[in-house]
Amino acid sequence: MDLIVSITAIVAILSVAVIYGADVLAAVVLRPVYAAVDDRTLVQAVGRGHHVGDRRLPVVGVTGVVFTALTTGLAFIAMSPVAGALAGCALLLLLVWLGLFARVSKPINVRLSAAALADEVPIDARLLQDKWESIITVRAVIQGASVLLLCLTLVLI
């Protein structure tokens, strides 16, 4: 049973780490890049990036959440309550991240993607990007904490 829990934890870690990396990249690298370009370039780069990312990354994100939930349940079944609690905390953080993404990021992604594909520049493009960026550091911290908790879970199995 420990091997199965370890495998689910590893899959969860790898999946969550992809989203963590994307959020860190946005917070550390892309934020200053987008601040330095004109609004048309911003809309094209951000909008097209979200157009692609919002189609490809959900599979990885869902895999991370599902395997974190599996790790949580299996750790408790395997009589590893501390590991189960750590994985459960990671799961809770991932659900908070999903809430933030759904309420703040996703609607902005949709607007900027549509604008980019229509070759339009919304008058509030910079404000939309500022709002999106206002939670990117929090999103990255949440994902990083989830990876750490899952790694600790793996160590304790």
C-alpha cells in the first residue's frame, strides 16, 4: 500500500509542479516583461498565451488535484495519518487556488484571449492585466506550498 500512496504522491507532485512553475514564471519573468510593452503587444502576448494555456494546462491541473485527493485518502487508509493530513492540507490549498483562478484569473483570460484573437485592444487591457497580476504571487505561493506538503507526504509514507 505504501508503494501505491508513493506513486499517487509522485504523480500529484509532478502535476502540481507544472502549474507552480507556470505561476512562478508569470510572477517573476512575465510580469516585468508585460509592463514594458505597449498595450497591443500586451494583449496579443497575454491573450494568445491564455488561449493556448487554458486549453492545455487544465489536464495537468486536474491531474494534480485528483492525485492529491487520492494520496490523501490512500494515506489515511494506509494508517499514515500525518501523511494524510499533509496531503489533505495540500488538497485544501489547491482548492483555494482553483477558487482564485475561477473568480479572478479565468474571466480575464477569456477576455484577453478573445481580444487577441479578434485583433482588438480593450480600453481596460492594462487594468485587466494588473488585476490578473494582483494574485499571481499568491497563486505561486499556494502552488509551492502544495508541492512542499506533497513532498513531505512522500517522505512520511
